[in-house]
Amino acid sequence: MASLNDEEVRTLLEQPNFAVISTLNPDGSVHNAVVWISSEDGTVAVNSAVGRHWPANIERHPRVTVLVYEQDNPYNYVEIRGTATASRESADEHIDALAKKYIGQDKYPFRAPGEQRVKFVIQPDHVRHQKQR
């Protein structure tokens, strides 16, 4: 089994590669969303606004799967399964750091008036890295 500390996995997470987060809807079906991701102290973190669909799914059922794939070679990817914990503490700073990483802007430019951000830290239970080419 791979680890978040493996060099190739760290590279995937440090680069501005997109991730797909999978959560469970109330009816048990899977909901997927493309997200920005960061790695921190043996975990990964994603960010969203309070009231959106997939964050509500996590608050109801915190088990998630995240798939991060290399932008130029989607056959190089890491699958991370784990449990997400929500926090509003440092969520604004986190979305700004993600904006810097993904779009080169110091502040997240798409914030809606009155929007509250939430940061989800995912503690991995299973990490699988796959690379072809």
C-alpha cells in the first residue's frame, strides 16, 4: 500500500493537480465533485462553502474517497480513502492558499457575499498510487 509520504504521491499532491471527491448522497448513491486539494501533516484537505451539496454529504457521512490525477497524465493518480473532519477555523486562509496554488491569486476571487468557508481534513485509511507511462 502506498503512503502520502511516497515521493511520487507527494509530487501529485503538491502540484496543482485536480482531485475528484466522492461522497454519499442521502439515498446511498455516489456524488462526485472536482475540487482543489492540499496535503498537510499526513492528511489531505479540501475546501468548500457551507450549504453546498457534497459538504452536506460529508457532515452526514464523513467517509470519502479522493482521486488526484496528474494533469498531463491521468494514468498517474493516487486514490485516498478516509474520514473527513469539518472545521471553519482557518478555512478562509486555506481557500486563499488553494487559490494561490491553482490560479496564482493571493485571494480566492469567487467568494459570494456572506459565504462561509469550511475546510475538510481527510485522515487517510487507504492510499493507492497507480502510474502508467
